[in-house]
Amino acid sequence: MSGMARRLAELRSGLRRAWRFAAEDVWDLDVGSVEGARGLGVRVVRVISLVFRGFKADECPIHAAALTFNTLMAIVPVLALSLALARGLGNEDIAQDRIRGLVSDWTARFEQARGEVVDVAPDSTGDAEAGPFAVAPAAEDETRSLAGEIDHLVEAGFEKVENISFAALGGVGLGVLIWMVVAVLGQIEGSFNRVWGITHGRALWRKFTDYLSVLFILPFLILLASSLPVVDFATRFLDDGAANLVRTFLGSGFLKNLMVVLMSTLTFGFIIMFMPNTRVRLWPGLSGGLISALLFIAWMLACAKLQVGAARYGRIYGSFATVPILLAWVYVSWEIVLFGAEVAFAVQHCGTYRMERSARSASLQSRAMLALSLVVEAARTMHRKEASPFDVESYAHEHRVPVRFVNVVVGELSKAGIMGELSDAQGCYVLRHAPTDLSVKDVMDAIMQHGSAPEDLGLDALDPAVAELVQQADGGLETSVGHVQIQDLVAPA
């Protein structure tokens, strides 16, 4: 007994050491000095740690709950605009049939999973062939009912979309519909911006152009995926034997599953790369898309496996049983997408692992130093008259500064009117004033005065001596650096 207790104590001690290494000690290692598989393992552990820390710190579950509401509010307007474009091309039925086919394939899994899921209650009939844990006929009926309700819900959604008459809406109604779509997609963008530390979203004009362009492309992608003669193209120049072999391979279950993973990865990767108001590189975006795709496929399979128990919600909710099921499905799906966004961020900014953890609690002095450095670098770019504008993400990677920290400070400078983002170059900024007209004091004020003013918080009613000391400190800052212009800090190229 003492030996068993000793082994359990050693196991607990080993688990504690492993946890401490993954949470703290892994950040103290010099990755450059660790080679081979160990170095790769350290990087992977760091990425995993950063992903889970970011998922919690960015309040992704709360954002997923908000996005669940936004999704249910936006699904009809988004489908209405997208299918209206397909209707103009004369191929609306193909797009709808494609969506119906995807839903039908998923609900068809209910029948497959029903035979694999057993009832925990013993069989009361005593049928030896049925077994002691057979699925009750009532559960089978509830399963069929749930699948039917999901199919009916999809059909009802298409019916609502088809009943929308743009001619009856008129110009004002159409404008309100488009505004609803843009506003909801803007809320979705805000959740992704939180992951990347972006404090400001797209400009209103960019929201209209970017979002509506995606809605315009969506029907074309559906039609393209539904109409490409892949098999005929692959077998056109082959003999009959090779053509039959290719057809067998292309129709195999392995290839179909591989295509599901590939298309899901591309879909989630596109969402992760498009939605935030920053540039997401291809490899990090696809990495996050792959993780989201695998988790989403696992979630879909889990839904099919758990559908017998979920169907029994009908005993409680009656005809509204699909409502909690739909809410849970959308909520978990958004959590998966945001988790993939955290993966993409961790992979893209793997060079600033340790500093990313401290970026959220940066001091006022740190923000002021970075703000001055950013403004001076932007002025140097203007002074050199370079063809490419000042790219803040490239600056962060070159100087190994946490990109979230850079995004926060750039957002404060933008709100103060010192820097502005170019409309045709995402993530690129220019000074809104000439370096000769911009002083160091202006930049310091933009950082120190960011947020609510003292009078807005009732601080002007405090001890007058304190307010006077603060004014004297501000006057001392004016005396020391007020005469220093940004142009004075720009060294000749």
C-alpha cells in the first residue's frame, strides 16, 4: 500500500512539474539553443499555451455567445442578398440545392448514428435478440422527428428568403437590408479584431465594399463547386482502364473525406484571414483553418452521435426542441472559429511569444515610448519618399515588438488624429500632419489623454492642490519637450 501511495505521489509531482514547465518554464528557454525535435516541441508548447491563454483573455466564449445572436439575426438578410445575385444569374436553384444537399447529408448521419447509440435503460420487452441495451422505438421516432424538423427549418429559411421582394422593399427598404447585413458583419469583425488586438475596425466605406464583395463572390463559389466536371476533365485523356481506375479513386470514401477536410480548411481559413482588420498571412491562416476544420468536423460527428439524447428534448420543449439545439450548435461553431483565429495569431507571431503575454498590461511609459517610435518611423518613411507606406506589422516583426501592443498604440494615435490608415493598403499608416508641425508633446498628449477626461469622471471636484500639481507636471513636460518637433528626430536617410 505504501508503494502504491509513493507511486501516486511521484505521478502527482511529475504532473505538477510538467504543468509548471508548460505554463512558465517553457518561456525562459532560449529557442535558438534548442535544436531538432526538442526545439520544435518547445515551439509547439508555446503556441498551445499562447492559444489557450488568448482564448481565455480575449473572452472568446462571450464573443461566441454574441455572435450566435448576430448569426441568427443575419442569416436571412445574408442569404437574401447572396441568392438574389444567384437569381440574377439564373442559377438560384443550384445554390439552394447545394445547401440543401449539405444539410441532408448531415441529417442522414442521424440514421447511421442511431444504430450505434444505445439506450441506457434495459429493454423491458425481454427480447433476447434486441439485447439488454437496445434503442427504444420512441427514441428512433424522436430521432426521425429531429432530422425532419431540421430539414423543415432549412426549407422555412429558404421560403422566407424567397418571399423577400426587393421591388416591394423599395430603395429605402433595400438600403436598410444592406445596412443590417453590414452592421452584423461589423460585429463579427469586432470579435476577430479582439483576437488580433485591433482597436479600430474597417472604415464604413471599406465595410460596404469588402462585405458586399464577399456576398457577391459567394454564389459564384457555390455554382463553381457544383458545376465543375472534375471527373470528366481528369479522365478525358486517359484510356478506359486508367479512366475507370481514376473514377474509382475519385469516388472513394477516403478522397471524399479528404476533400471535406480540404474545403473546410479553405473555408475557415478564408474567414480567419478576411474578417480581422489586419493582414493575416497565408500559412498562419491555413493553420488556424485546419484546426477549426478538424474541430468542426468532430463537432458535426458528435452532434450526429448525440442526436438520440438531443431528440429527447422534444419531451420538454415540444415543437421548440430545435431552438436550444440550434443555439448550442451555432455557439460551439463560433467558439471553434475563434479558437482557430487564436491559432492563426499564435502561429503568425511566434517570434514574440513571451512579450505577447505582457502586452495587455503595458505601462504608460511603454506606450509613450512605442508611440514616439512609431511616429518617428512613419516620418522617416515620408522623408525617404518610399513607394511603400509605413507597415506597422512589418515594423513589429522587424523590431520584435508584440503586434497586439503595436495595434493598441496605433489605434490610440489614430483616434487622436496623428496617424491614419490608408484606405487601399490594409495595415499601412501615414502621418496626418507634417513632421515639422508635429511635436513630441503632441504625441505624449495623445497617449496620456487617451480615454475619459478627468472632468468626465468627476475628478475635477477633488483636492485643487492635486489638480494644480498635475497641471504643473504637464507644464514641465511642455517646457522640456514641447519645442522638439518630430522632424528633429528624423535622421537623414
